[in-house]
Amino acid sequence: MNVRPARISDAEAICPLVNYYAERGRMLHRSLESVYDSLREFYVAQDDDGSIVGCVAVDIFWADLAEIKSLAVAREHRRGGLGTQLVAAAIEDAQRLGVKRLFTLTYEQEFFGRQGFKVIDRQKLPDKVWRECVACPKGEACDETAMIITLDGHR
Ligand SMILES: CC(C)(COP(=O)(O)OP(=O)(O)OC[C@H]1O[C@@H](n2cnc3c(N)ncnc32)[C@H](O)[C@@H]1OP(=O)(O)O)[C@@H](O)C(=O)NCCC(=O)NCCS
């Protein structure tokens, strides 16, 4: 299994990975256009046979803040350490960019807790963070947990 920055040829595989979970209310839907737009933000996990079986993106918000998003591991590959590897790649990328704080909005509190993320009051995140919520069917009824990791001195 190889975790690497995404290539253009990965976009068509990223979409169904994310949208499988989006259809089950676990994350936001991504159009193929939005994946191409933000392809440089993505890392993918590639199986030995060349299939894309996981993805993650780091979206920069402001000088000191970025979001880890669209984290998905194909159902049959879950619980094999891939999610951990993808989050590690996202953290490394964020550190390379000089990001100080990396947050996520998630239902996977236990998983992100194991990766060093801490729960924070979502109201403490800047308003800009909620710009994508207009596209979410849950709207005001959002029940995701906000979690954050400070990267200074991390690793
Ligand atoms: C969350 C997700 C990315 C985790 O990926 P994964 O490859 O299954 O995770 P890992 O195998 O690296 O798990 C790391 C550890 O967390 C545990 N873990 C994984 N998912 C867990 C869960 N839902 N609840 C509790 N523990 C979990 C694993 O058992 C493992 O423990 P270990 O280190 O003691 O072995 C994956 O389950 C997924 O794609 N979920 C659906 C989409 C989603 O909700 N994404 C997050 C959006 S923010």
C-alpha cells in the first residue's frame, strides 16, 4: 500500500470513495469538478494492484488554520491502518505548509482522538469554516464533533 499525493488520473476514483460515505450521511458530497479544483490538496492510498482505496485532503482556511477533510478508506480496507497513514500524510503536508492548527468536523471522534486530535467547542472555529455547510443536507442540525490538533512541536 502506497500513500502519495494525488494525480489527475486519481480524481475519478476519489469521487466514489467519498460519495459512498456522503450518501450515508458521514461526510460532504464531492463533485468531480470540486475534486479536480482541489486535487493538489489530496493524498491517496494506492493498493498493490493500482486501485485507489483511500483519500484525504487538507484545505487551508487562514494563516494558522487548515481542515482535514474528505478522509475515506474503502469499506473492505478499513481497520487496516490506512486511515492512520492518510492522517499522518495530511499532518506532514500541513506541517510542510507551515499550518499551525489542523481541525476536522467528524463522527469518528475515537479514531481522530487516537491520532492526537482533541475535541473543541465548534463555536471557537471561525465563521469561514461553515461556508460549506450550505451544501450539507443536515444544515443547522449538524451533529459532527469539531476536533483539532496543534502542529507546533508535533513530531
Ligand atoms: C475513519 C476512517 C477513515 C478510519 O480509517 P481506518 O483505515 O479504518 O483506520 P485505521 O485502521 O487506521 O484505525 C486506527 C485505529 O482506530 C481504530 N478505529 C478505526 N475506526 C474506528 C471507529 N470508527 N471507532 C473506533 N475505533 C476505530 C482502529 O481499530 C485502529 O485501532 P488500533 O490502532 O488499535 O488498531 C474509516 O473508517 C472511514 O473511511 N470511515 C468512513 C468515512 C469517515 O467517517 N471519514 C471521516 C470523515 S471526517
